[in-house]
Amino acid sequence: PIGATNERGNWPSQIFELVARWFPEHAARARELDLREAQTELVTRYLKTVLAAQPATIARLFGIERAVLDSVLAELVTRGQARFEEGWIVKGRVGKFAG
């Protein structure tokens, strides 16, 4: 959001702008990123924040095709950065304090 305005009835409305127009240099650098590496990093950081999520939710949230996401998640599991538990992808290794 870049601002707010009062609509009829005095209900405020948010004014939104595209990130790419506000930060064109960042958008240009982002176009140079490897898509798979960016998706992997995005999912990794997301899991660090939420600790556990259902894969379908991650796919929908970030607009990642499910087959691609499944590959990213398998990579995180192989690296020991995540594990599957009852339909959820969970941050970290098995164990109470693993991480």
C-alpha cells in the first residue's frame, strides 16, 4: 500500500502500487535470478517462518506448479532441511530440537 483515500460513506480504501514500479532496480535484478533457486529459497524461508505447511497451500500461495514444488520439497528433505509428516512439510530434521 502506498496510501489511503476516503470513499463514499467515509470508508477508507488502500491505494496499492506494483513493487516493480517502486523498486525498478530490484525488479531488474530479480529477473536475472535462476527461477528454481529462487523458488527453493522462497520455500525455505517460508518454512522457517511458519515451521509447517501443507504443500498445496505453499503451491497456491507462491504460484508454484505442484510438480515443481514437489521437486523443491524433495530437495529440502534430501538436504535435511525439512521432512514430511502426515501430509505436511515441516522445517528441520526429525527430533525435538533439530533444525
